Amino acid sequence: MAQTQGQGTFLLSYFTTLTLLQLLSSPSPGSGKSDFKVSGHVEPIVALVGKDAELTCCLSPNISAKDMELRWYRDQPSQAVHVHVNGSDLPEEQMPLYQGRTTFLGVHLAQGKATVKIHNISPSDNGTFHCLFKDDTQINEATLWLQVAGLGSEPRILVQDDSHDHETQAKCTSEDWYPQPDVKWTDFQGQHLPSVTSVSSLETGLFAVESRVTVRDRHVEGLFCYISNPFHPPPKVAKYRLPGEVLPLIAAVGMTAAGVICLFWKCQQKNRQQLEAEREHSEEEQRQQASPTEDPLAEGILDPDTASPILELLKDGRSMKRLWFKEEVPNYPGRFDKDPCVLGLQRFSTGRHYWEVQVGSRKAWILGVCQESVERKGRIPKSPQHGIWALEWYMKTLRALTYPRDPTLLSTRRDLQSNLICIQQRQLGAVLTSAAWEAEL
């Protein structure tokens, strides 16, 4: 009986001692001396090029990390992104790439949460990062994924029209994307257009993109080019309205409020010999009546300071061509800014003047004379009421720009002495018309 009692006393003493040892070895809350796990963002952290990114890691359970060694690194712990030990940063352990580019945020260290902020994100920061938490007895870490996104420059559309092949080729370009962007073309109705896209690497590690599309349907009014980052929508968009049948082109000669001007227009006529005879007679008449000081006017020299940014004047000073995109030119008060127009360099107020103009293969154009005070900014009505006397070629019809509009005509004569413009009858195909009107300057 005594023996049995002694064994019970021994067992009780053993369990009491074991329980006491366990209590002594158990950590108190907040001491950081227990098993812990480290966790971070499960989804990739998207960071824009040139901006900042935060890499946050947390302990579970939420024990204090104030007395731990905290280390963020890429491939090897010894090549650290940032190291924080016992309340201090250790910049000497940082990789050269991250020296001066990181900040430790430890406001919530007591709750087991710490953050490293990386400044001025670049493509080299794209990829995996590890955050390591270490105390006297344990090491644990988590892996984060940083997805760098470069949004690129605003897209630009350049267009080249091939009138011989009846097709339009457009190019959309943009730079500073990361990773390689997605490119899509549509017309104004949202219909997808097939394209060919090439991507090249820049020295900065970013990408430049060039995409080309060919439009053969003349009913396509315009183009949209969409360039997007797969990790950061929405896309950036460039818009370009394609020229339709109407591409007005003015070669106008400024004039003041007195004098005489005649304009003769060349065209086909059934009786070619009769046309040649009339033309030679008119040229001789103009040469006899024009004074020597008016010869430069007959040469049709154009004034570059009035030319629209969408027009390019050629070296001879008398020719121009329509551009597909605006040139960077000074915004002079006398320059047309919206309509593709240009004035002649020489002004005149008296005398008779005659010139011939080659309009090339354009499907639409406007040619005439205007007052010196004609408006240059914004969209300009082409009519005598607004100081412009002109002819328009549009939809295979030549007509005077008056209100109401006159039908097909071939030449005009403006007599400033009698304030009379005469529209001389000529033959164009099978259409014959004639008209005359008076207009006060």
C-alpha cells in the first residue's frame, strides 16, 4: 500500500515538473520567440515606370518584429535590396542597383508588418523579390512578384496615300512601353483592321512599337490606333480622319479694293485648235496690258508665312503639296491654321493679270482671289460675302463659289473697275453653262 502511494506521488511530481518546464519554455505574447510564418501579396504588384512600389510582408501570428533581422533580396540574401536589423538600416549590404532607392517603413513592426518602398521603378525591377524575417531561433520568408508597367508615349498616326494603287497606308508609333504592348486598329465604325506590328528594345529597357495598316476601302472615314499595356488598361488611342473626296486646296492671290483681274482656266475642249487659238490670243493680250512691275505676280510666288501647317511649299516657291500631318511652323497672325490654304506673295490693286495653274491629280481644290483682310483663323466660308472669289473642283464638277452655287464653269474674269466678275462659257465633257454676277468689295 505504501509502495503504491509512493508511485503515485512520483508520477504527480513528474507531471508537475513537466508542466512547469513547458510553461517556462512557452513565449509570452509579443516576445517574438514562437513559430511564425511570413506572408505577402499573392497577386503581382503592378508598379509604373518612374513611380514608387511598396513590398509589404507580415508575420503570422501578429508578433513583434522589432528585434528581428528583416531582409528584402532578389536572388541571393547576401545581395540585398534592403536590410533592417534591430531598428537600423544597413545600406552597406545593399546591391548597387538599390542604393539610395529604398525606404524602410516600420510603423507597424510591433504588429509584425514591415514594408520596403522602392523609388523610381525601372524595367530592371521587374520580377521576384523575397522578404526574410529572422530571430534567434527561426528563419522564414515569403516571395513577392513585382510587375513593372510602362505606359508609353501618346500614339501618333502618319498616313501616306498612294493614288496609283488606290490605297492608303498608315503607321502608328509610340515609345517607352513595358512589357511589349498590344496594338489594335479599327475604323470609325469599330471594324477591326488587320495590321503588321514590330517592337524594338530601347537602351532604357523599354520598348518602341510601330504598327502598319493598309486601307483599300475608300469608304473608310478614319482610323483608330489602340496601344495598351496588358497589365494596366485602358489603352492609349490615336485618331486620324482620312481625307475623303473633298480636300480643299486654295492657291489664292490677295488683292485690295480697286483694279482689274482676269483668270483663265485651262481644260479639255472638243475643238482643240479653237482652244489653243483663244489661249494664245488671251496670253498676248495680257502681256500687252500688264506692266513690267507686275511680272512677279504672274509668276505666282506663294507667301510661306500664310501657308497652312498642312501644306508644304516646294523650293520653286510656286508649288505646294498637301501633307498628311501638320508641320511645326510659327503661328503667325496671317497664317491659315485650319483650312489648307495659302496666299500669293505679291498683292495688287490695279492692272490686269493672268496666270495658269496646274492642279495635278487632286480630286478637289479651290483656286481664286481674296481680299487682303480675309480671315485666316478657323474654318473660312469661301464666298464673295467673306472676301473670296474662287473656283472649286469637287465631285468632277467645276463651279464658282457663290451663293446660290453656280454649276460647272471654266474660267472667270474679275473687273475691279466695274466690280464685275464674268464666268466665261467653256465646254467640259457634255456640260455647258455660263453665268455672271456683281460683287462689291
